[in-house]
Amino acid sequence: MSNKILIVAGDHSADIYCAGLAGCLLKKSNNLEIFALGGEKLKALPEVKFVYNLVNETVMGFYEVLKKYFTFRCIYREVVLAFLKQQKPCAVVLVDFYGFNINVARAAKELKIPVIYYISPKIWAWNTARIKKLKEFVDKMLVIFPFEEELFRKAGMDVVYVGNPLLDIVCPGKKKQDILKEFNLKEDLPIVGLMPGSRMQEVDYILPVMLASAKTISEKQKAQYVLILAGSVPRSYIERKYNFEGINCKIVEDKDYNLRSIMTLALTAAGTATLENAYLGLPMIIVYKMSRISYLIAKRLVRIPDIGLANIVAGKRIVPELIQNEASRKNISDIAVNWLGNPDSLSRVRDELVQVRKKMGQPGVNDRVAGIINDFIKKQDSIMPYAAGNI
């Protein structure tokens, strides 16, 4: 049987997770060949054979995805499908990114290539009927939230709850004084983070209202600001396009999470960052905007009351969510000024976030996932030693 596996990671967070996973996979099986569609993190690994930068193609919203339909269709046919037919990997590991990856799963199944889905698409938020397709095309599901395990098990799928991969990544270790010195920040002023997301389009919708809110907050409460850049967003783009006049704001990267560990609060786009902040005990205001068309579609489709992962894992709203029209300069600044002027309020939010952290599982997720994938491949090899190679 082939010793090749294909990893398909379609967004910035998945790219980070899979970079760590790749190293663990190779430690457990030194003859394994890893091919990947992903982003810069996977591309930077010399031991991974990088196939295509899928993360660069990712957009937010529904209308925006439709506009890129033919781009994704071309990537699927000319890159992924061609790879599966020519290379015949022993397994495909898909990470979230349902709209694209369900087609990859279907193709792999038709070619008798086993499919492992790591990090379930959020079907519990959008459309639980999609679980039927996942059951049809996916051989093993590895989920990162405890409530997902029951959902897939009830549907008759082979599912394992592995814990959240953030536990292996979010590990700040520096002292507060050293962090303040590194970023030239003052100890006696609150630190407010601006986190507008990891996609350029996302940043363009969200950052303007964050900057406007920061100006209003500054008029009422002394504070210092840091704009946390995702690795996928160029500093030059931000500096060229946005005006920071009137805000004491530094543009920084926080690759090791140390800066976030000492921040007072954050204005944060919905997404993985909300869970990272929860793990760090960082109070946040979730701010999200998208195109009007995408918002109207999402409003009809979303089946859960909250969109922030921190609130979803908590099972209740512990941090505010300001979406679309509610994400106004006034609404954001009112909450932020109230929190900054009432340390007890911030303390209560931190206490609630500790409970979220407890629900995220135990560290060692990459190693556990690598072990499960390795065992799965060995089992498939013993059952169908020539299946993938003799299509």
C-alpha cells in the first residue's frame, strides 16, 4: 500500500494545526510521505511536500464564495483530483472547510482511498442534515469539541473526541515585565487589543469600526492599543490603507501568545481567536461584519444563538457579541469603557472564561491525533493492502 497521505487545510487556523500534526505524524512513522494543500505554515516545513496554497484562496461569506466558485472548482479538478488519481495516497486527512472538502471526500471514497476528517465542519450551527454526506464519505471523524462526539456517534459514525489543538499551541511563558519591555508598553495603562481576523476581506469589514471605537474609548478612558496581525495579513497593507491618527496603537504580531496573556481586553473577530482568548482568560467583545447579502443568508441559516466559539463551548453567552448593525462604534465603546472603568466586571468575565478552558480537553492533541491516524492507516493496510494502489 502507498505510504503517502494528503492533508487538505483550507484556512489559517487549520494550517497552523496541521503544521504541528505533520511533525508528530513523521515521528510515529518515518517512512510516511506527507503532501499538503494549506498555507504558509505547512509550506515552510521541509519534510512536507507542498501541493497548493489553498489558504490564500479562502474568502468569508456566502456571496463571496459563490464568486470564487470556478476558482475552487479548478483547484479541485486540476490539483486535488489529479493528485488522488496519480499518487493514490493511503489516506486523505481533511480539516474543516466543508464546502471544498466534502467534494474531496467524495472523490477519495470513489477511488477507495480512506478518509479521515479532523476538526468537524460546524454542521451543528448550519445544517445537521449534512451529517448524512459525512457519514457516506468519511471513514473516521476526529472532533475537537465534546458535544460533537455524541452528535456523530448518534449518526452511526466512527468518531473520537481528541481535545482542542489550541492546547498544544497557546503556551505563553514570558514574564509580564519582559513582555511590556518587548512591545514598549506602559505598565500603568490598560492594554486593549484589536483583532480583526485572518482574512484580508474580513479585516476590511471589521477593522474600520474597531479603529473608530478605539478613538471613542480613548476620549473617555486612558488606554494603549495593539493591533494583533494574523500571519496572513501583511503589515504594509494595514499601514497603507488605515489611519491610526488619534490612537496610541502599535501594529504587532503575537506568534507566541505572550502579549495576549497580559492584555486587559480585546475587540475580536468571531472565529478561532475567541477560543484562544478564552483559553488565556482574556475578556473580549466579539465584533463581526460581512457583506449585507452574506449576512442575510447567514441569518436565515444559523441555528444557534451565538457565533463566538467561546460562548458556544461555554453553553451560554459569557462575552458580548456585536454582529453586523449592532457592531457600531457606540455599542462597542460603551461596553469597553464600562469594563475598563470597572475591574470587578472584567474579573467576573475572566472567571467565566476559566470554565471554558476546562472544557477544552487535555494537552497533547497533536500527538493523540497522529497516533489515531497512524493506527488507522496500519489497520487499513492489513484489511485492504492493495486497495489504494490498484484502482
